[in-house]
Amino acid sequence: MCLEGLIRYFTPSDSRVSSTEAYLYAAGVVGFMAINAAMMHPMLLWLLHISMKIRVACCSLIYRKLLRLDLTTGKASEGLVGHVINLLTTDAQRFDMACMFVTDLIRTPIESTCIIYLMYRQIGVASLVGVAFLLLFIPLQAYLGKISSKLRRKTALRTDNRIRLMNEVIQSIEAIKIYAWEEAFGRIIQKARKKEMNVIKKMSWLRAVMISCVKLNTKVAIFLSIISFLSLENGLTAAKVFVIFTYYEMLKYTLVDFLPLAITFTLEAYVSLKRMQEFLLLPEIENSDGVNLQVIDDKKLMQTKGVFEKIGNGHQTYIKSETSMDQIVTRPEVLVSMNDYTAYWRSSEDEAVERKVLALKDINFSVKPDSLTTIVGTVGSGKSTLLQAILKEISPANGEIKVSGVVAYASQEPWLFEASVRQNILFGQEMDLRRYKQVIKCCQLKKDIEMLQHGDKTVVGERGTSLSGGQRARISLARCVYQQADVYLLDDPLAAVDAKVAQAMFDECIRGFLRDRAVVLVTHLVHFAKHADHVCVMKGGRIAFQGSYQELKGGVNEFEKLVESGEKADEKKKEVSTTFENSDGTVLEPLHKDSIANINLLPYIDGIF
């Protein structure tokens, strides 16, 4: 209206607008634009703030779900890394655009109705012709938005598959390079990427069609409205033309530009929401450890004894703690108790067969304070699964398990994050310098740290790639031992080092530093069971025999076979030749001279040439 009055003032044939009114019209044009800018930008900032909160909340929810996820189910374990990465990046970001445009679904009908009414006051029935042409495209836009959401789901699934393949290739890159499999795996990844790109191209063509419609239909609607207005024998002035163009520009802004985007982004966010819902509904392990994942209490800090070190801004400060870490508390008679415990591996393909894959069967097991329990058995007998059950990473089908006190765990495959050696050992705990030095010594890491360029402040690579296998295993063990726990679960930590270092770690760490703690040691080195208070022999997911070392050796044939096989393996190592030991404690296995001729060098030759 202000624009129409301003144009009429500059029209020579129309002298009904005075100079004062023209200034008022001009002030109205500028003022309404300023009001629009003053209201629009704070609203956009508020929408961005809300979208950021939603995205962060979804990422936090996914992280907390991962802490409770039951990894025994097929849906949770198959391609989990790629799926979670896609949820945290692509799917979570969909809420940013959806929050920006979801208000247009409400604003567009109201604003469009007001604009159509004002256009009707200007050119009458002719305005309805152009508006009807625009409205005809709304069902098409909704249909194209629905197709876009389907393509978005297909793209997400294929992106999950590609990320899973890339993660597996990166983890196995050493073997791929050794066997010169780069081209083969490159073709596999290229094929997965091609499938993903096919769907992305379809989405791009679809968006091109939608944008073309946006650019074209507004111009056609203006042409139809002006032709209809002239066909009704009405006079067309410059003021009416400018006003009609302005109204259609506003209608294009709401009805044509932002409504299709609002529909598309809302449907894509709905697809992402469904994917997150599917992930959040996956089975969880039993939450009976008293840890509240919804509230993080920063006030509960671990108290230390003696001198500990705080590091900040490159400076070292030594402060003495006020309370004791080793304060004597009343401990229960039994720390871990399992009664008729039975668990199964579950299948994602058929829920009816979930109880046919046995994990553990009729386990009766207990751990007492200040005791060393050794679990032995053949490969695949269920030793590591028993530790997973104590950690409550497996949901029981029958029986019960009770765990009292704090549990520390050292996995069979050591895991390190990209930080310094000290940070990998402390793992977020306060530095107790006396305990830290004791842990370094008993885990046989002192010489290794002295050889590193920056000592224990040396930054290891991703997954500890700059360290050897023996060093990674000992750092993982040191992280577990440094924790103040009542029960220490050690999953074969002596297998990655040679016999000399393994014996020193067993004597100084397990029997020495942890002598007043409950330790559950899984090992293939049966001769270490001589010093255990309790020995369990696993077979087929069951505890076949348990008792003291002398009882089992004198009356259990299977245990005697394990002992004999261990002794023969030790004798064979001595007969072969002298072993060569790295500085990190790992052993270089010597070769039989008869076996050198049997080595196949073709993969390595192919890789060179």
C-alpha cells in the first residue's frame, strides 16, 4: 500500500498524492522493512539456538544409549561404527534445517491468505487466476518431497555401508598393504560409493526440478494475472504493476520458495528421527549398577593420598591430598556371585533361534576379596565371555549375578586413544604420583617410557599405532591397575609379551601390587595357575571343573592335559633357539630351519613389483 502511494506520487497523470503523503509513504516503506529485519534476524537466531540444542541433545542421547547397548544382538553389532557416525553427523544435522523451516509450515498459510486478499483488492478476480496456478504446484511439491524422503533413507543406508567398509579397511590397512590388496578393496569401496552416488544423483535431479518449478511458476502466475486483468477491460497503471509484482514476490517468498524447502527438510528430519528411534529401541543391558546416566555429578571426585600431580598450562604443581585412597572399608565376603547363570547369543535374523546359540551355561562362580582366581581353557571355551558376564555386558536368560564393589577391566585387545602415555594410563583420574610410579614399575613400563622421546608425555597415535603390541598391552593393563577397584578382571594380559616379561608382570603386578585385591585372571599359560587360590577350567561355555591347583592336577584329566600341553610348548620354545626380545618386551619368534622353505613369498613379491 505504501509502495502504491509512492508510485502514484511520481506518476504525472495522477496528482492526488501530496508531498507530505509521499514522505509518509516513503517512511512507511523504509519503516516496515526495518521492522521486518528487526523481527526476522532475532527469530532466526532463536531458531538456530533451538536447533543446536536439539542436535546436541540427540548426540548426547545416542552416546548414553551406547553405554547401555546390548552388543550381543545382531542389530547392535553389525555395522555399529558406521551407523553411529552417520547418526551423529548426517542425521543429527537434519534437525538444524528442519528447525529453521518448520515455522514456514504454519506461517505460509496465514501470510499467503493475507497477500491474496490484498491482491484481490488491487486487481479483483484476476488475482485468483495466478494464485490458482501456484496452488496447483503444491500437491506436486508434496509428492516430490515424499520421494525425496524415500531417497534420503536409501542414501543413509548406503552411506552406513560405505562408512563401515572404510572403517574395516582402515583398521586392516597393514595387512592390505602387505598382501597388495589395495586395488581389490579399492574396487569394493568404489562399488559401494557408486551405489551411494546413484541415489544422490536422483536426489539432485529431484531438487533441480523443484527449483526450476520455483523459478518458473511465479513468472507464469504474474503473466496470467495481468492478462486476466486486461481481458476484463480494466486499465493497467504502473502503480498496479509494481504492486502486483511486489505481492507476487512476497507470495513467492512464502508459498513457492520456503514451503517446498519446509516440506522437504521436515520429511528428511522425520526420516532421521525414525532412524534414531530405531537405534534407541535396540535392546539394552540390565541397568543395575546404580549409575545414573541422566545426571552427572561433578562434586563426586576421587580422593587421593600422598603426593599427586596436577598439570595445567605446561606447569607441574605438587599438592598433598587431605584424605586417604587406601582407607580401610568394610568389604563383603563375596564380591562376585553367579548362581545357575545362563546366557545366549541372540540373532537379529530370527528371534526364534536366539536361545540356540549358547554363550554360558549353568555357571556357578564366586570371587572373594584378597583372592586370585585363574580361568583357563581352550580357545573358544568361554573365558572372555565369562568376564563380559561379570561386567554385565551380556543379558542373562536364567540365573542371577551379583557384583559388589568397583570393577576394573583390562580387555584382551588393548585399546588406546590419541593422547599421551600418561593420559592413557590415568584415563581421567587424578595423578597420584606414588601410585603412578608403582604401576609403571610393576607393569614393566619403566624402560619403555625412558626410551620414548618425551617420556610418558609422548603422544601415541590413533589406537596406539606408534607403539608395539606388547607396549599397548602393558599400557592397557597399567590403566586397569591404576584404577581404585575391588575386583580386577584381566583378560589374558600376559599373552602379548615374552615369557620373561610375563613372569615379571605376574610376580610384581598380579601377585605383588594387587595382592590385597580380588583378581580374576584369564590366561592360556596354565603354569601361572599354581599360585592361584581358585582355578576354573572352562569348556564349551561351562565351568567343567573348579578348585585349587593341586586338586585339579591330581584328579582332572583335562586340566592335566592343559598343563602338559603348556609344558611341551615351553620346552619346544627352548629347543628351537634363543629368543630375541625387543625393547618393548615383545618376542621375535625364531623360525625352524625346516619351515623356511615353506614360506610363500609370492604375495610379497607381487606387492613389490
